[in-house]
Amino acid sequence: MLMKRLRAWIAPIAIVVGLVGLGLVVRALWSEPAAPEAQDVAEAHAQLGSAAGASGPEHGEREGPEEATAAGEPLTWDEEHHPKAPYPSEVASAAALRTPIAERPLEHPEDDLVTIPGGELWMGDDSVPCARPRLRVSVRSFRIGRYEVTQARYQRFVEGSSYRAPDLDEDWARDYRWQDRRPRAGTEREPIVLVDFHDAAAFCAWLGQRLPTEAEWEAAARGVDARRWPWGDVWDGRKSNTVERLSGPLKTHPDYVRWLASASASEANVRPAPIGSFPEDRSPYGVMDLHGNVAEWVNGAFEPYAGGNRSESPLFGRADVRVTRGTNFGHFNYASPAATRFPYPANHRDSTVGFRCAADLR
């Protein structure tokens, strides 16, 4: 009797178990696997350093809503807070752009200062968010570094003042960390990186100088004719060290994300060039590397211009936010005009931001 009852129960139980198992198999078959592109993007980001999106507020932490990029990754600081200007038409072919960096002998000493005459100039650009409206400003004569501060010059500062050496405990920063308070061999003429706003200001003060203001930096880059780029008003990706040298011309930010996720991007040697390696990245006054190579800390708060729209950025007026000028070797917005302003936390350190110093004219 008992066996009959058990057999009566076993059959329905077996059917239920079989149906549950079948359901799990079907669910597994229909579930979408995690997109491999997101992992590829993360790995490529690590290759490029925080130019493409490192983490942590000191070096590009994602702050604010976790929105997604075209590859499904949350927005990096740069993607969320930096203006995305339209990519201009390229005058050169992709093959012409992809030329190796050629280190050139310097025409002047590394610490050379260029005199910029004072007067009124146009500042800003009505087509660039956070850099409008275009307006007239007055600048006193001043001097500015012809070149970005190099690793070698910063080493003399570290040794002469017992200041902390550039360092960052992140995997992507391993190629830029100093060893035994010295830059890596072969990088001495590259611009100093892994320095925040305070480090840059301390170096300039050690020299008896200072960081340039935004107006001074823009005057040095654009000249009296307010050109869009240091060399003129026509974009030419051969003239400066930007990501376009490896990616080729891009049309949209999603194109950049797709390129970044590609094998060629993750294997690319995207890094700063020795100062002066791009002789055509030269302003009307002979100041070098103002467009590409590394972005540069400038002095002043991130505030809207007179008559500007405060709603263009949630960062306007934040005491902990400073400004860099010029794009860099890994930034998605590689063709940004010289009027573009890039906000960062003052303690931001990464592989794409350095500086140059300025001084009052005596």
C-alpha cells in the first residue's frame, strides 16, 4: 500500500522537477551574455590612463549620475564634464596622420621664457560650451614658458626642495611613476605628469614664478588674431600630439569609444612626446605644445564668463575645481579649439595633465 502511494507521488514530482530544469536551461539560453566590449573598453582605458577614464576623484573619479557611454560603461569625469565640440574636417589622410613621434633638438633652453605683449584681446568662443560668450579682455605684458615643464626640471625641484615625487598607486600609472625619486630613464624630456594643481603652483613658486591665468594662456596660444588653434584657423591633426595620430579622424564621441575598445587602441603607444617634438604646434609668439601633448594647469576659478550661462556646468563656482587648458595626447576631444576650458578637481593627478609657468614682466 505504501509503495503504491509513493509511486503515485513520485511521477508528479519528477514531472515538476523536469519542467523546472527545462525552464532554467531555456532561461540560460535566452539570457544575453555580458557585452565583451565593456571589458575591452575598461582595459583600453587602463592603457590610456585617465585620459580615457581612470577612477578616484584625484585622477578622474566618476562623479554624478552613472550614465552609460556607447559601450555601456559609466561616464568618466572627462566625458561627463568636458565640452564635446564637433570634430572638424581633417585636411590630411589617416595614413598621413599616423606618423611616429620624432624627438627633435630644442631650439631654446628648456626653461626659456617668451614675452607676450599686453593689450586687449578676444577671449572665448561662442561655439564652445563654458567658454562663451566671446569677449574682449585686457592683459598686461607677461612672460610664459616656451615649453611645458619637463620631468628633468621637476626632478631638480624635488631634489632641491625635498618635495614629494610624482606618484599614483594605480595600475594605469605604472608607466609614469618615478623610481627612487627619479623619472624613468628616457622620459626626462617628456612633460611632467601625475601632478595636481597644488604641485604645479609649488614648482612655479620655487622658481619665483606662478601659473598663468586663463587669459594669459589664451593670449599666448591665440595671438592678436584670436586664431582657433595655435597654428591658425584650419584643423590639421599632423601638427600636434593628440589621439588622432593613432585613431585617425573621428566623427563622433561613440566613434572614439569604439576605437578605444579595439585591439589596435589597446596596443597603441599613446603617451606624451618630448617637448618640442611637434614644431608646428607653435603659437604666433613661438610658444610650443599649447594644443597637444598634455593639458596644462592654469590659475583661476572655474566660473562662467561675464554674460555666460551658469547652467552650462554644475561645476561652476566649486572651490575645489580648477581649470586646465589645451587638449592632450589621449583626450577624446582632440581637436578642441584653444578657447576650450577643461575643469578638474584641484587634486586631480593623471598621465595627461602637466603645466608651464609664467612670470610678471619686470
